[in-house]
Amino acid sequence: MDYEGPIQDLITELGRLPGIGPKSAQRLAFHLLTVDATDARRLADAITSVKERVRFCEVCFNVSEGPRCRVCRDERRSDEVLCVVEEPRDVVAIERTGEFRGRYHVLGGAISPLDGIGPAQLRVKELLARLSDGAVTEVVIATNTSIEGEATASYLSRQLQPLGVRLTRLAAGLPVGGDLEYADEVTLGRAFAGRTQL
Amino acid sequence: MHVERLELIDFRSYHHAVVDLQPGPQVLVGPNGVGKTNVLEALHVLAAGGSHRVGGDEALVREGAQEAVLRAWTRDREGRGQEVSLALRPGGRNVARVDGAGVPRLRDALGRVRVVLFAPEDLALVRGDPADRRRFLDQLLAQRRPAYHAARQEFERALRQRNALLRQQRLGDPAAQAGLPTWTEAVATTGARLVAARLLACHALADPFAARAAELAGGAPGATPGLAYRLSTDRVEVADGGVQEVDPQGLARELAEGMRERAEEERERATTLVGPHRDELRIDLDGRPARSHASQGEAWTLALALRLAAREVLEEVGEEPVVLLDDVFSELDDGRRARLAAWCGRAEQVVVTAAVEGDVPLGGPRLLVRPGEVQASTGPDEHREARGEGDHGDPGQKERP
């Protein structure tokens, strides 16, 4: 049986979020029913403003508050190296390392025919346009190591090869600081295959 | 390694049964349909995570019960004991424990009990479709090389993606054509990894297979058996024990080339026609397919030789697997029975089932199987006390009230 009115509306809406099943939706809804009006208002405002104020950077398609994102606005960064990632959250992950001082390009996903996503659904045309002026000398392809991420990397390398730009791919292998014995077989196997000369 | 004790709770026909096993050979004796095979199946499930007879776990749980629990106490070469248990929960997540502690991933517990099972279904290795022999190689490799399973999942994902693209192409999507080279490469690279692993397995099987087949045949004049691997590109590689290395890059180029050659046909049928999913492990007699040229007796011998060879390949890494022979002896002539028995005498542990005890020329204890229980036919307590065990719970309790 469904609940009456607004509480059922809330359960239905929450249940449409990724990773939230009917049980969790119900628990969240009843939790929200008990919190302060101000707390509930803050959550509601956050949801509305994310739709109203956040948009995609016109240069790299990262999430941004203005027309250009923080990374693209930063004049201290190098324009010579461009890192291609699938999603905005990958930018955040790489930024956390503090190691990379170039720019980004967010594709908006990976090629997956099963999901109806081809190169046309990704920001590949925009990437080619960015590379056309020759300012970028190296493109780092940092798509996921999933089969779709690898396929996207191989598609991009095919497209970018004629431009004569240096193409690199992130290495796959062992996690740093971990014990060899805790690495799963696939990662360890990949690390073994990609071993380097000392 | 060998299994000292196996406990079954709500598994198949058993409410609760405890089976004490010895190193060396032993025979489970009982009429048809009392549950002899279920005991071997239980050991196979603990080793591989699933049954050799049915796909899902539903059939493994006793009717009316929510879950089945299997528990085995093993002892390895160096005398170390281990307890592995597995709870089968159809519709839920199966849970495994090692020495009473939960393990994060099911596959961390699998493979601790190692078995090689020969069952009547194995006749399909010789008589069945190419898919039956592919499954044999895949299962062997999953035990021999843990990364193989993951590599197979990657290949299957790439294959599904490429097939989806081929279907879009048939529906007239112009973008599909442009995307094809990428997925051809993905299928070729991931597929080549599987083909390389299978070829190596095939080469490793060659000598033990020939030796076991010759041993079982007992020097009788007859056709010479051999193994070969036929790729989807129609190239046949004859199994050769001397080959130690295979070049995956070369195989990837071969697969990619094969897909380019058959592009027209793939477009029409909208499915990928080149790759490990279309390969075949061939069992030959004098160079001709045994599938159509072996007599019934020869077919049994070849299938059995292949299983015994698999045991030797598995033994290269880690512990010697337990040999499980389900109702095999009744299918063989006297000479083959005697020679199989001699081979069994060399294995660390062998568990055999038989409806007629006289069919099995093997020493070792006899375990009587009745509906719902398994009992040692003579002096079970002597065996246990002689080996200083008694700490495995209550050995007297055979059935739950």
C-alpha cells in the first residue's frame, strides 16, 4: 500500500536516485520528516541551486559555476598538456594528487554500444577542435580501465594519431603502499604484463 | 591435499550427514538414486563454487530448506589442516568461511579444496558439441589461473558491445561503421588473451593425455589419440608438450585480420564470427575427430584420459587435487578397470562411487550410502582414532533430529 500525499511523492522521487532502493527511499523520507524545517530547507535549496547554478565549462566540459571552470580559469596552469577523462569526478580525483598542472577535457562518458553511446554522444568533436591550433603537445588519455574505457582510449588514439601530438595512457598496475599479496589477480597480472626495465 | 571429513547440511537429499574420508582410495557403495553422486558433487561445489550437473544453486538445496551448508576439513602435503565451508543461498549471496572466519570474496575460499571429477556427463567431452570442450578448458583454466575468469568476463563484455554495434549497423546507423574498428580491436585483444591461455593449456595437456590414454588402453593396438586446438580463423594448432610460450599479440593480429576478412558475413548476420567463443578443442584418433570416429569404449577412455591429464596440469601449481570418479568402472572392460585402479593407487586421495561393489577392483574402505546418510561399513572409529582425530565435533551424529 502507498502512503498518502507528499510523503509518498518524496519516497517515489528518492527511489529514482541511483543506488536508492524502495526501502532506503522510505527510510530517507521518514528521516526527513523528523528533521528541523531549516535543515530540510537547506537540502531543498541545495538541490534547486545545483540545477540553476551549476553548468558545464564551455572549454573542458567540467562542472562549473561560471562559463569557465576553475581549472580553465587558472592562468598558472600549462596549456601544453591535456588530460582526457570520462567524468567530472575523474578531474577531482586527479586534482587531489596535485601532480598534474595541465588542462582537462571531460568526455561525458565512454563508448558503449550496449548503452547507445558512440563517439557522437561524447565530446570528441570538441576535443579535436581544441587540438586544432597546435598549442597542446601531449594528450594524456585517462579513461577508466574498464573495457569501455579501454575502447574509448583506443578510439581516441586512432583519431588523434594523425595530429602528430604526443599520446600517453595512464599506467595500470599495483596500488602503492599496499602488499603484493592483497592485490587481486587481475591487477597483479596486468602489473606483471606491464613490468618495466630497471 | 586430501579431505578428511565432509559435512552436508540440507544439501540435495541430505538433512545432515558427515562423511569421513581417508587418504588413498575409497568407494561409496549403494543402489542407484540414494545420493552417492551428491557427495562427489558437494566436494566439486566446494572446489569450484558450483555444481558440475546443474547451472543454478536452487537444485542443490534440500526441498523445504532455505540454505545448504557444505563443510570440508582438509589436510595438505605439509600436514596443515584447514576448514572450508560454503553456505548456498539461492536468491541470496553465497557465503564462504575459511577456518571459521568469513572471507571478503567467494573466490578467496574456492580452490582450497581441489578436485578433479570424472562423471558420466564427461562423455560429452568426446561426443558433445565444441561448446562442451570449450567449457572443459575454461573450467580447467579458471582453477589453474585465477586471472582467467576475469579475462573471460572482459572478453564477453567486449563481444556483447561489438555485437550490439553490428546490430546497430544492420539497422542502418551510419555511426556504427565508424565505431567498429575500436571494438574489433577490443574483441581481438581480450579474445587473444583467452586463446593464448587455452593454447598453453592444450599444449600442457598433450603429453599427460597421450600417456594416460595409452596407459588405460594397456598397449592394445589401436588408434593414436591426440589433441588439437582449432581457432575460429580455421587455423589448427596441434597440441605439443614442447611448446611453452604463445604470443598473445600475434594472436590478436590474427583475430583482427580474421574479422576483417569476414566483415561482409558479420555484417549480414550481425554477430561476431571470429574469437575464442567459436574455437574448438579437438580430440583426435589417428588425426580424425574422435567425436565421430571413437567407439563407445574408446570414447570413455579418451574422456577419462583428458580428466586425468587435467589433474596433472592442475598439480603443477599447488596441492594435488582429490580425484573423484563417479560410476566410471562399470563402463570399462576388465583390463581398463585394472589399469585405472593401478593409476588410482598412485593418487593421494580417490573417492569412487559404484552401485555394484564388485565393479571396482580397488582397495580401501567401503562407505555404505543409504538415503540421507553415509556410513563406513567397517570400523569407522578405528580409522579416526588411529590418526589421532576426534576434535571435529561429534562424529557419532549422522543425522539431525
